[in-house]
Amino acid sequence: MKHRFLFILPRLAILAVLIGTASLVLFLLFKLLLLVIAIGVIAAIAGKIISKARAKWMENAGLSTGREPYHRQLHGPATLQPVASNRRHAQPAIIPIN
């Protein structure tokens, strides 16, 4: 029985060290993941607060918030105005397409 114990003991010790090391690594990865999630949540909340404060400041200062409509307005001037040229309009030319 003594020989069997001396045969298993080193292998058992190595196995315990490997399992301990693996659990330490997994524990550290889990803690790192929680830290990254916490930093992300804090950054999102801070961004929301800063965005609201900036929008309120811009509104009080009379500045545009930069939110332009994605569609052309049906009444009033168009969002994009054509550039007026100083030269005369030439007659349209027929350009052949091969």
C-alpha cells in the first residue's frame, strides 16, 4: 500500500497545481470581464449625461443641434441649392455612349 501511495502522490500534487492554476486564470478572466462591463456602463452613462448637457447648452446658446432631416422638405427652400454659374448655358450636346 505504501508503494501505491508514493506512486499516486506526485501525480495528485501536479494535478492539484494544474487545477489551481486553471481556476486562478478563469477567476482573473471573469474579474476582468466584470471590470470591462462596469467601465462600459459608466462610460455610457457619462456619455448620456454629457450629451444631454451639451444639447441643453446649445439650445440655450441658440445653436443648431445638428439634427437635420433626412428627407427634402416639400415647402420652403431645398436643403441643397444648385450652384449658380456665371457663364451662359451652352446648348445641350449629344454624347455618344459606346
